[in-house]
Amino acid sequence: SMGEFYDGTKLLSRTDLNGALPELYLTTGNRSIGKTTWFNRYAVKRWKEKHRKFCLMYRWNYELCDCADKFFKDIQRLFFQEDEMTEKRRANGIFVELFLNEQSCGYCVTLNNADSLKKFSHLLSDVDMIIFDEFQSETNHYCPNEIQKLLSVHTSIARGQGQQTRYVPVVMCGNAVSLLNPYFVELGIASRLRDDTRFLRGDGCV
């Protein structure tokens, strides 16, 4: 068992199959073992301690409402009672900016807006971690070319400062829905995962 609460420290300390820093960290398991809570808290703590911004990834544009509330409500009650999170829509609603105690701390973007986000990559260039919660669709409803879109958004954020690509890890949390979800298939995870696997290292992912 994973103890009472999930802890992502071990996952974030792993290297990929080539011994390199993974770009994708995927965590999957039963509902409500606290994956989302742990990573959301981690993102806010990093912002408060090091002023490192984060980006929340969603699939569909309609999910870009009440982002601050969705993201912060649970962790505020548990860990950040003194803090307040608010949001502002940017670029005609193509993305949302998040503020902790009135200081910009991150953004929310959607896969579906991958193409439009290219134009705003310079605005997202201070992000150095992306969180994609519920990456396995419960209804098996994915964007067309979803993985290409994810890579496109990642590139927009990682290249936003001009020069070469910065290291921007993507943490993907999900309930175990299907081994045949597009990510597990594309990353070669579906065919390698066993019932007793705890950590599976792939090319660029763990």
C-alpha cells in the first residue's frame, strides 16, 4: 500500500530508460489516493519558495472556467488557509492567468488551443512545470491528435524564451481507466505494464 497519502517525491526522483531526466512523469492508480492534491501542493510550494511558475493543462476550452477554484479549493483548506488564488482570462480566453495573493503564479491552457497558444508562447515562458490532471479520459473522449497537441503546447512553453528548449517536465495524473489510452499506447507503456509494476521507465518518461 502507498500509506495513507500519495507522495510524488519518488516519482520525481527517477530517471528514464536512458538515465536522463524524464520530460513526462505519469502517475496512475485508484481514485482519491491524493495524487492531484500532492502535485498541486508541490506546485504552489515551489512558487512560494522559489517563485517558479506552473502551468495547468486541460483538454477542452470549457474547462477554462473557475480554474483557480478547481485547482486551489482542496489544497487551500488543507495547507494554504492564509492564501488566496484568483484568475484572469487572457488573449480573448485562450488561456487563463493564475494569481496567488495577487502575484502571477501560473497559467491554465488547453490542448484544444494548441495552435493558438503558439502565438503567445513568449507570455508562458516563465513556466517550468506543467500539470495535466485526469489525462486518462473517463469517457474515452480525447482530442483529435491529442499527443501531437500536448507536444505542441509543451514546445510553445519550453521554447518561449527564444534560444533552445528549456527543461519543462510534464506531470500527468490519472485514474486507471484503460491501458489502451493514447498515451500508454504511444509511449509503449501499454505493452510493458504488469500487475506488479511500480515504476516503469520509458524513453523520456517514467
